[in-house]
Amino acid sequence: MSIETFYMHLIFGRLPSLLSADLILYLLPALSFLILFFSFKIMFFNAPKLRKI
């Protein structure tokens, strides 16, 4: 067992059984993808316009 899965078992083992292990496996990559998407969107599309000197 790797260190990541050990800590995930410690953290998510205390949550109620409403969140099953399968839901966590789908939720974590989706959450990380959403964070990456919004950060790239802010960096490249909503970047502040800089003044030319």
C-alpha cells in the first residue's frame, strides 16, 4: 500500500458511508481537473491587461 492510499484511508474512513470509495475515486480526479481548468482559464483568457510603457 502506498503512502497516498494509506492517508486516503485514514481521511475518508471517518466520513459517513454515504461517500463510498468508488465515489471518491471519481470525485478526486474530476475536482483536480476542474481546478486546473479554471486556473488555466484565469491565466490565459482573463489575464489582466498590462499597460505598455
